[in-house]
Amino acid sequence: MWTQLLKIGVIALGLLPQVAAAQVGAAAHASGAAMVSDQGLLLDGVRAFRSEHYTEALGIFHKVEAERQPRDIGFYLGMALHKLGRHAEALPAFRSAHRAGLREPVADYYQALSCYRMGMLARARRDLSALVAHSGAPGSGPALGPRLQLGAGRFLQAIEQAAAARDPKEVGAGGLHSFEAALLRAEGLLSAGGKEELALEWLDETVELLAALPERDAQLPAVRKLMLRMREALSGKPAEADLLALWARVGAGSAL
Amino acid sequence: MRPRTAALLLLSIAGLLFIGIGLSVRLLRAGLRTASLSTEQRLRAIGITAGQALEQGALPTLLDSVARRNDLEAAYLLDAELQPVPVPGRSLVTVSLLRIDPDRALRALHGDPSVGPAYHLEELGPNDEPTASWMAFGHPGPDVGTVLAGYFPVVAADKPARLLVLEAGPAFGALPAQLRATAWAAGATAFGSATLCALLVIAALRAGAREQQLRVEAERGRALREMSAMVAHEVRNPLGTIRAGAELLREQTGPSELIEDILAEVGRLSTLTNQFLQFSSDPKLCIAEMDLGKLCDELCVRLRREHPDEAQLLIKREGDATVLAQGDVDSLRQVLLNLALNAAQAMQALPGSHTLTLTARQLPNGGAEVRVQDTGPGISPEIQKSLFVPFRTTKSTGTGLGLVISQRIVQRHGGTLTLLAQRKEEKGACFVVSLPKTPPLPKAAEASAEGSDS
């Protein structure tokens, strides 16, 4: 049976060199046993997540964050929050993992899904397009799998359909959410206090919509004003780096 | 290209194709065997093979190729703490443990590989946006989004244990069907090509054999004509001397039975030499517009004169009154007379009353046709085979050249002389002379006559 499977495996892999048929199952190295001592709590969270006990999983992930502050904890928090429908909290969580320079294709997909459910269609479209375009690029790591590609492709198609179905008089550039509405939402959240991180998410959407506006230069001062206000609110917080990145993307000058 | 060369070439191609078929059959068997395995079995086989390759020193970048070739969702290595193993040259793409079943993964690290469900990818559904466009987007079935994961230990002597993870989605599950279809298509294409090639080889070989036969027959016909010409010339002069001597002797001694016998035989031999000469040479044809109907009428008059007893032999003329054709009237008269006399002789050998019918018709394509039909004993299949072969005759006094010369004349007109296939219940024989609307150029007609000459 093993030999047969091995032969089929060689055919399926397209591996030309003959691989010696050795029994693998019982040959596990003893070093495999000495592990996951400090991953234990995280794995408990994963088990809870897989059992669809998302609230419990979220609690565990918060505990892991407080104890060890692993760089990729934002993905775990974001996914759990997404599953709980708390998209406004999920987006900053995903952002924190990205800030650490990490990419996780499945988490990125869910982040786009959260964006969509928050009404940030321009960001959802941007992130999904990037996800598909990124796949298989040299040095990009494992290519995006066909399942994820299919899902992302359908998702993009759905966004275009949703945009086409809306009244063009009430929407902004590209048929998506209007720029003014996104700007107002960001300003409102910032004024409300304590919602700076979510305001940053809406600012991201605003910047995305601004890029497609024909009267971009006319609208730039308003965006710049909001960014300056947000700079004060986020000063000294990790999210400040994201604001600076947005500032650079808009090309709003050096005043910030 | 000569038929033999073409046949050899096609034979080589066919040989190669048959080798291809053999290989395709092996590929088909391997493909079908692979396709018959379940998704779990295939993923397990790939995982074990790839795991062994990694244990023997293959670089982790191999996994990119493994994922790509097998339409996997992902293929990656985790360390003993279930953290992704960094791959040199790659950007920082990670995997979260949420994609992993930690219990199965840990068991695999202890040497217990497994394949099972990993995660279900959420998609937008009808509840996301209750519009018609969302409904058109559709909602996937329960199994569409499920991704399987296989966990396989990678144990190298000088390295800590690692875990190979292979994620397989619907695309991987669809591979066997694609493989099966491709394998069948490849096999069918190879078999079809080989069959076609074999048919082409057979056709080329047949054409070559036919050409060879025609060449031999033409050669033999040429030799026969040369011999006939030589014999005719050699016999003609002595015959003249014999005829002159016999006639002189008759003047001197008066008529006698012996001298009349000599003169009759000389006359017969003279006719024979004339036929030889006609067979060996092709007198120039004077092609002009003529009326085959009128020619048939003339022949009927002559035949009725020679066979006045209608109770014994009725001569009938049927078909169109006027049948225009391009031809040499004297040559065609000879042809039709020859056919009619042959028919009359055949019927005379059979007691009872008979009918000889000459039917002339204008063909729809502008050509012309004359049928000479009798109610005689017919022509047996054995004789039909050598009907147009020189010097083959069933008549005691015949030369076996009459039909050959007739056929040659018709062919030089670009036409055909054929014996109509008979049904069993039909009596007699029917020869058909068909002429085209426009006769071919003389050279083409000669070539045509030469090719079928025997």
C-alpha cells in the first residue's frame, strides 16, 4: 500500500528523481515531543475557535496577547472578532498584524470581508485585488491557493455588481461608497473620542476613494485637515505609523 | 513523391504512432489508477513522497512546486512549535494556526500522519446584501469551501522534527476527473492517428501496386504491338506473292477447288495482318461533329440486309433520333459494327429467335452513349476477366483483337467501352460505348489508352 501510494505520489508530484521508499510513519523523531510549551494557551484558543466558540477563543487570544504579545496575534483576534460580527474591532486587529510586517492570505481575505460588511467597498476591492495579484509572484512565498483565488474573484465580482446596482447620483467615484460619506464617518468617529483606530480605518477608505476622484486636489485640504487632527489623537500610539503611511500615500505635503 | 517512398514514410510514422499508443496506454493506466484513488489517498501519497524528499535534503522551495503542480491551496512546513519555517528568499507570509487542526498536527509530529478537514472558507452569501445581483452571485454548497489538510512528519537525522502541511481544496479534488479526461483524450487521439496512418499506408500500398500493374500491362501491350507489327510486315509480302502466284495459276490452268482454297486462306490471313497492323499502330483520328444516331441507323440497315429473317434475328433501333458527338465517324463505325457482329454471331450459336438492339442517347452532360444489346448466351464471368486482353478469344476463327482495338479507339476519343453488369435473370450481353462532350487532347487520350492497354 505504501509503495503504491509512493509511486502515485511521484507521478502526481512530477518528481523525476527516485525517492527511496522508506517507511515514515513510525520514524518520528523524539524531538517532536518537546514543543508547544508556550504555545499551549494559543492552541487552546485555536481549539475553541475551531469548535466555533468564538467568544471563548477571543478571550484566550486576548490573554495570549497580554502575556506574550506575539507578532501575529492580530490575525487571531481579527478572525475571532470577524466571526463574532464585530468588524469595527476586527479591522484594527488585522491592521496590527500587518503593522508587524506579516501577511496571512486567509486572514487578508477575511479582513476584506470585514471591510465589505463595514461598507468600505473601495478598501475591500483594493485588498482583494492585491491578494489576487500578489499570488504566485516571485519571492512572494506560497501562492494563493485556487480556493482562495476563486473566493476572492467571486468577491470582487460581487463588489462590482453591488456598485453597479447602486444609484450613480448617490455614490462616489468608481460606483462605490461616496467620498464625502466616508470622510464624514471618519470625522465623526474621531470627534466621538476613543474611536481613533476605527476612524483610521475610515480614513483609509476615504484615501482610497480620494485617489479615484476627478476633483482630487479640491478635496485634498479636507483630508489633510482630518489627518492633522488624527495625528494629535494617535500621537505615541502604534497606529500613528499607519497614519503616516496614509499621509505619504496621499502626498499631502510635509506638514504632518 | 513515389508511392513506395510515401508508403515507407507513412509506415515509419505509423510505427512511431503505435509506439506512442503503447506509451499512451501506459500513461492512461497510470492516470486512471491515480484518478481512482480518493482525494485523501492522493494527498497522503503526495505528502509522504514530498516528506521523504525533504528528509533527504530537498529545499523547502520544493513545496511551491508541489502546490502548483497539484493545485493545492498551500504547502508549508511548521516547526515543532507549530510556527512556520522561514524559507530563504521569501517575503514574510505566514499561516495562522486557525487554519490548522492543532491536535492532528501534534499527533503528526509524533509520527502519526493524517488527512482531514482543515477549515471552511467563508464566502459572501445572500444575507450580505439582499439584492438580485447578490442572489445571482450565488451561495456555494456546503462542501465547496472546505479545505482538507494533510499533516506529515519530516524527520531528518540532523534537524529537529518538522511538520509538512498540505492544504487541498476543491481544485485538487477535481484533478482526477481532469486527469481521466486528458488520459482518455490522449489515448483516443493516438489511436485515431495511428488508425488513420495505417489506412493511408494501405491506400498508398494499393496505389503503388496498381501503378506497378498498369506499368507492366502497358509494357506488355507495347511489346505485343511491336511483335504484331513485325509479324504483319513479314507475312504481308509473302502473302502478296502467294496470292499473285495462285491467281496466275488459275489463269493458266483454269479454276480449281484447290486454288480457290489457297486464295480464301490468303484472304483470311490478309485480314488478320490488317488487324495486326491496326493493333500495332494508331491511325490518326479525324475528330469532327457527327451524329451517332444516324450512324446507328446506317448500321441497322446494313445488319438487316445481312440478316433479313426477322423471325430469327430482329434488329431494333432505340433511343434518340439524333445524338451529336465529337468523333471519328469511320473509327466509331468500326467499333459499333464489331460489337454488333460479335453479338449477331453469339446469338446465331443459340437456337430460337433473337433481338439485337442499338440504343443511342444524348447524355445530360452533353456526352453520348450507344448500347449494343443482344439476347444471346451472355458472357461468363471467367471470360469477362480477359475480355479486353489481346489474343484471347472464344471464337475458332477470331484473332482476339476486335474488342481490344474497339476499346482503344473509344479510349482515344476520351470515352469508355464497358460491358454492362448483368443480372442473373437477364439474357444476353450489353456493351456500352460512352463518349464525352469534348474529346481530350490527342496526347492525353494516348496516355489514357496506353495506361489501360493490355
